Amino acid sequence: MYPRTTHIETHFTGSAAVRDVVIGMSDGLTVPFALAAGLSGAVDRSLLVLVAGIAEMAAGSIAMGLGGYMAAKSEADTYRSELERECREVHDVPRVEAAEVKEIFAGYGLKGEPLDRAVEAISSNVDGWVRFMMREELGLEEPDPKRAFRSAVTIGLSYVAGGLVPLAPYTLGLPVSSALLVSVAVTLIALLVFGAIKGYFTGVPPLKGALQTALVGGLAAGAAYALARLVTSLS
């Protein structure tokens, strides 16, 4: 006899929302940061960097949001199309579909009478049968009907939130070179924190996630700055 204990399972259920935040925030921190760094190597006024950065941030958030909307909409369309196909197959070729159910349960180790009873139980309810096939045969879960709009808003706002970090120092009236240094410092800190949090939710060691995210953002900004300085020196 094993001692009776209370077992409470806790599972993370916000993976879709976290994915959207990660997508938006990652690009929001990196792209405006790279743009601001690049412009800082070519212009001598913080206002120009700020205006260009805000314009890019607005365009980027809209583009990213629309991309998230279309991706979620495509996922919903795919599910609906496959659902209609499964409904037709259950109606037109029930024996074939029942054989597939039997094969699925056999893969879990069921045999003999328990296997036959399981197949009979599933095939006795058409709606449940179709959804079982969608999940077990095709690996598709029914998407949230509000997912597309929510995804677009989440990604867009996350992009803006990320973009505000590297652009904020250019609002302080500092010389471009000073604003760039402050931007680099605060953005690298933000990238480290964001990378660690992202790593926590995605199963990557936080330190590794932090360093990877900061490295990508730093390389992008450094390349943009170096290229801008090179073009400026040749003009």
C-alpha cells in the first residue's frame, strides 16, 4: 500500500499568449534598436533618430500584428477544412474510420475485448468520433475563435513595448552619441531580462536565454551602426 497523498498538477496554459509576446517583444527590442544605432552613426540629431524610430515602430507593429492575425486565421481555416473532411469520411466510410480508431488505441497498448469496447464507445457518438480523429489522427486542437484578433493585438503591442526601450534615451535631449550609449545600456539590460524570462517559459536555462537574446540584439545593432558609419565615411 502506498500512502495516500493529495496530488495537484499545475500546467502552463498560456503558451499561445506567451508565444505572441515573445514574437512581438523580440523584434520590438531588436529592430528599433538596430535602426537607432545605425542612424546614430549617420546623423547628428537625436530628434531625427527618434522620428525615424517611431515611424519604424508604428509600421513594424502593424506588420507584425497583421502577420500574427493571418497566421492564426490560417490555423483556424486549416482546422475547419480538416474538420469538414473528417465529417465526410465518418459518414461515407465509417468502417475505414473505425479501423483507424482501432489502430490508434492499439498503439496505446489496448488488445482484445477492451480494444473493441473502446472503438465501439468512440464510434457511437459522431461528434466525439470526429473530434477524436482530429486530435489523435491529425494532431489538431480546435482553435479559439478569438485567437486571430487577440494574437494581432498582443504581438503589435508587444512590439511597441519593446521598441520604446531603445528609443526612450533619444527623448532626453542628449547628444546623439550620449543617447546611443544610454540606449545600448538600457536595451542590453532589457534583452537580458527578457531573454531570461523567455527562457523560463520555453524551458531554456534562463542564463542561456538571456545571453542568446542579448547577443542577437547586440550583433544586429552593432552591424547597423558599423554599416551606417561606413556609408557615411564614403559619402
